Amino acid sequence: MIQVKSYNDGLIKFYCDRCKIKSEQDVSELLVANSVLDVEVVCPSCKDIYILYILKCSDEALMRSLNAEFISLKERRRKELED
């Protein structure tokens, strides 16, 4: 199981319980202003996956629509994993 320990400006630091290793993943190139995305954090050793949802909002007027998109993205991902 992967535990995300920190996230800062696109750098995800995590720990894999299965492998007992610390690692990091840089997703800064995926980040754009006022966006919602899901990132697969992958252990480099056992390939275990953790889904991290990121909402980046720099325009307060867009917050409600981005939040709705965030909820929708989580629901779509949940349904994909059930199938």
C-alpha cells in the first residue's frame, strides 16, 4: 500500500508499505492553472498504484465548477475500478 507523505508544487513523496521504500514522483509538467486531474502514483519496485487527485485553482470564480469536476472525476475513477 502506498502512503503519500507530501505534495509540493508537483513533487509527490511517498512510502510503499509493501517494499519498505521511500520514493518520489514529479508531476509538475501535468499541472496547469484551474485544473483537476488524477495521478497514478506508482511504486518503482512492486508497481503498486495509488490514485492522487489534484485540484489546482488560481481563480476563485472557477472554484465551484472545479469542485464539481473534481467530484465527477473521483466518481468516474471509482466506477472504472469496479468494472
